[in-house]
Amino acid sequence: MNRFDSSYKPRLWLAALFLAVCAAGCGGGGGGGTAAGGSVAPGANAVPGAAGSSGASATNPTVGSASPGSGATNVPTSTNGSNNVVTGTQLTATFTQAMNPATIISPALTFTLKQTGSGANEPGTVTMNTANTVATFTPTAAALLPNTSYTATVTTAAQSAGGTAMANPIVWSFTTAGTLTIGQAPINLLSAGNFVILAKDAITNVPASAITGNIGLSPTTGSAIDVTCAEMSGTIFTVDAAYVGNGNVTGVAPGPGANKNVVDQAILDMGTARAEAAGRSIPDTINLGAGEIGGLNIAPGLHKWSTAVTITTNVTLTGSATDVWVFQIAGDLDVAAGGSVPSGIKVLLAGGAKASNIFWQVGGLTGATLGTFSTFNGIILSAKQVRVRTGAVVNGRLYADSQVTLQQNPVTQPAP
């Protein structure tokens, strides 16, 4: 098991209901990708994201993205995933539309993994998510071989829910790290992932903030939400009809019955996600920087502190678009204040790292505080509150077991 430190360099009804009520809000809070790249010859192998055969119908499904990505290197040989279960590194194929799981899970040869050089098959099992849009291949072995190239394939036996087959086989390769390593799977946010801000007690706000994404409060009454519809590019979810705002309530999801069901479930899922983040084991570092991580360059992985964590100078997270960081913080998280956004303290991303793959689990009695004019990347899962000071910029999600306080902040739901 490798240890990382600053010296290291880059290495269904509820869903339907949610979509319906979002349409009635101020605007869209989500974001979905589309397959990129030009078309390929009919029947030829394509990489994830390719558009498919020239002239193929727009209704043909394909794999829009995959993890590990095509050409990825230094891929961990094992994955620490949901329920703290370590397996050989899991592969995911995300389709551009809902699929027929029977054509992917069975026959088992639809989604395969082989050693690139020898062609030796890597046994495993395939599962689908509840929306039937993501297939996950889990190797039978506890770890893939180190320093080995693997090739994954999704064949044209995969069909959409409507019975339309993929126009092209999807084939991509990646190479594992030189030694046995354990990477982290993203924390499963479940329905909480439909929100950029969630809290139980209050969402307070000194205007004007600018929020991209949906916000929700439960079980406290909607009157404890200070954000107005004019500050939202998304929808406000409450448990009742008590939201006042500035008198304009058009940004509130209709209800309160349907509205309450959605936000209540999201709050439950928020707690489940926080518990999953707190339960991950086999950390790559323990008490890195003695709790002060400013100035460090932190590699992907699981990083654990028995203390508070402070960031008084810029910290950099370096990794690829599929790498994951899970920060387990027993105490509070504090980002220092600055005089302006350009000069403020920043959580910086390098090498393609994505805010959607960074999870800050905070267990302290105060919670997380993002200082004045700081810039923060990642998803905060706080057992208490999240305080965002004046002018701080957030690219991520703010989840709090008590309250979220805003002061003229841009808060943007991260791209998937």
C-alpha cells in the first residue's frame, strides 16, 4: 500500500417526480454530457464518447464515458468502493441512454476485460445502476496485475431499453500502476446528487449570492430558506408552503407533498453518503501535514485526520479526471480568509482533477468554514454546519446536518 504526501507528483418513481418538479423551477440545475467526437465507420471499434457509425440513427445508444478512461495510466490495481469493500479496480461504462440490463448483465460477454498483450480474460461480474445507464464491471480477483495494460470492450449486443443496439463496439485500454495500490471509487450521493445545497435546519444568505443547482431544506419549514428565486439557476425544495423569499415563489417546486418527498429522501441520502465517506478504510495518509495542508500537492486517495484541517495557503490536488480524493476529517475544516478572490486562499485542481470527485467529510463540532474570498473545489459532507464567508467561490456541493450560511457567494454544482 503506497502512502502519499506532499512530495508526490501526479501519478422509479422518485427520479421521475424529481424531473417533473424541476421543470417548474427557475431553471435547470443539473448537467448532462453528450457523446463527443466525430462518427466512425460502421462496425469499427470506437472509444467511449465517439458518436457512432456514419449515418447511424440519433437514437442509437453508445458509451458516452468510461472509467478508467481510454489511455489512462497509473490506474490503481484495486478499488475501495461503496460499503468499504475493496475489490480489483472496477470499470464503469456510462451509456448515453437507458439500456436493457438483460443485454449487458447476460450474456456476460457483452462487457469484458482482458489483458491487452496476452488476451487473457479477466473474470468478473457486471451490474447496472437503477437508471440502467451505468454498467459496472467488478473483477473477481482482489486486484488487477500491476504494470499491465488492460482492454475493456462493450459489444454491440448491448441494447437500449427500447431494443436498439449500439452501432459500434466500444473498446478502450488503460495501464495499471507499477505496484499494488488501492484507489477510491466516488462516494455514491444517491438522490442527494440532484442538489448543490442541502441542510436540515436553515439555509441563510446575505444577498446577493448566485447558485447554480437545486437547494433543499428538511425537516425545517421552508421559511428558514433566505435564498431568493432571483439568485437561483435551479429549484428550491421545501417540506411545506411556508417559503417566502422576496415574495416571488415561482422558483419553489410545487407541492408541498411532492416537494417534501423529494427533499426528505435527499436528506436521508446525504446522511448515507456521509457515512460511506467516514467508513472508508486503508488510508493513504494519516494526519498529513499535521492538519495544515496549505502548500501541499496532494495525490488522489483516502486521507485521514484525527484533528481539524486548516488551509492557510493554496493547496493543490493533482490527478486525472477519473481520480478520486476522500478526506476524512474528525475535526473542523477551515479555509483562511483573503482580501479578494484573486488573492484569496484556493483549493486548486491540476492534471484534469474534477471537483465532482473530491469529497470532504467533516466531523467537527463547528463544521466547515470557507474564508472570505477563498475558492473551494469539492463536495462538503458536514456533520454540523457549512459557513461560506463573504465572496467565497464554491465549485462543488454544500451538505450540512445543521445549516448552510451564505454571504454573497457564487456556488456552482460541479460538472460530472
